[in-house]
Amino acid sequence: MTPLEQLRQSWAQTAQKDQERIFEQEKPKGAFAETGYSYIAHGSTLQTLNLYFPQKSESLKPLPTIIDIHGGGWMYGNRRLNENYCRFLAAQGYAVMAMSYRLFPEVGLKQMMADIFASLHWLEHFGPQKDCNLNKVYLVGDSAGAHLAGLAACLQASTKLQRIFALTPVNFEFTKIALINGVMEPTRLAEGKGLMSKTADLQLELFEKQAPEIAPFIDFSKACSGLKLPPILVIGGENDSFWWQTELLIATLNETGAPYQTKLWTQEDGPHLGHVFNVAHWEWSESRTTNLAMLRFFATEEANQT
């Protein structure tokens, strides 16, 4: 079996488990969804997005807006993967946008970012009609989605990166960012354990697919160098299989002087608090604690570095 076939088989197994989990999972109350908006004319099914809103929001309009970028190793997932998590966030008084984007191996990182920015431009155009407050926009990503969210913030802040990725920035800014169990340094995947580390060489080829010019900026640490980014909340835990990547992220933020806070769980807090637990299992008490801490971070005026 080739490395690509191994990855596809592994993600297919993950997809089956996710489908079973979502089917059995308690559904959040207090939110509704508008689904399947195309953010590119005549695009694919992976160039669509969902919106989530609180059921009772008249007094809150326009709504502060969360943009959620799903994880899945840049190879798996869609706008429905984090649906219950997004519904929970919306029920707290937020508009939430969750997009699909094209994936490995059909496209590389440059095309993924093009899709993400196309969805952001859709929000730029249609968000005000949907009572989205584009003066209060919070960017969230988990796992590989955290990497994409971090890059999106860098691209929005850098005319150099906009030229290299051939993207146009949006006319709103990200107020704050939350990076959940982020796999922020893909070029260092070989340093870890598991299938993604064993297939690191293949994944680097996929990142650069048809766009070698982006190679120096695949890692968040390289892309963010010299940029002024919004305040960041780092969410992680020692029982996460990618905890070492969270440590790399914190080191990067310390080196750059970027403003950040953390919400970290220790080994003693329990082995069940693994990779993206607060997204996959929104209903757990620890997930509620984490997610409400994230919303408090968004709601405060400033985030001080810790």
C-alpha cells in the first residue's frame, strides 16, 4: 500500500467513526442552520459553507461572528464536520460560518487558501445581510484547520504573502484568533509519531502541489515572521498526540512577541482530553469549560501575553 493509500484508508476510518459519533451525539439546543451556500459560482461541493445563528438574537443583532475552519489533516472533512460544535457556539449569541474547502491530494495549500479566502469574501459581501457584525470577527481552527486559520491571519496581514498566494485580502479584520490543538509546523511532522509523521515527505509534496513558490511559508512560524497579528488564544492539552506542535506554537509566539493567552489541559486532567476533544465532544463538561473560556477571550477588550 502506498503512503497516499495509507492516508486515505486512515481518513476513511476516521470518517466512519465521526459519522457514528455525530449520529449518536446530543444536539445543542438554541441554534439553527442555513446550509449549503456556494461561495464560488459553479464551484464544487467542497466550495460551500454553512451559517449558524442563535434562535433568539433580536436584541443582539448584528451578531459577533465566528469563522470556523475544520481540521482533518488537510485531507478530510467538510462544512458539516464541526456542526454540533458550531451550533453550540451560535447558541451563545454568535453567528458562525463554517466552510468546506478542497483537500489533498486534489489540490495543494495554495488552492486551499484560495478557497478559504473566497469564503471570506462571500462573508464580506453577504454577511451584513445576514446580520453578521464584521467589526467583530473571530477566527477559529482546530488541528490542520488551526494551521489554515493561522495562515489566513498571516495572509490578511501581509501584502507579500498576498502576492505569493495570489489572494486579495478582505475588507474586515480578524479581531481575535483561537487555535485549537494546532498542527502549525507541517514541515516538522516527521519529528512526531503516527501515520502523519511516517508520511511526512508525501504531505510536503502535496502542500507544494503546482506552487513551489509557497514552500518557504508553509509553517506558521515562517509565515508570521515580522507580522502584527491579532491576539491569539492557544488551546491544547498534554494528552493530545500533537501536544508537541502546541509547544512549538507557544515558542513561536514567545519569539515573535505576539499577544496570546492559553487554555491548556494537563495529563492529570484525564486521558480522554485528547486531540480536538472540545470540538468533537462539545457536550463534555471539559469541552464546555474550554469553549466558554474561548468565548470569554473573544468578548474581552484585550488579550495580554502570558
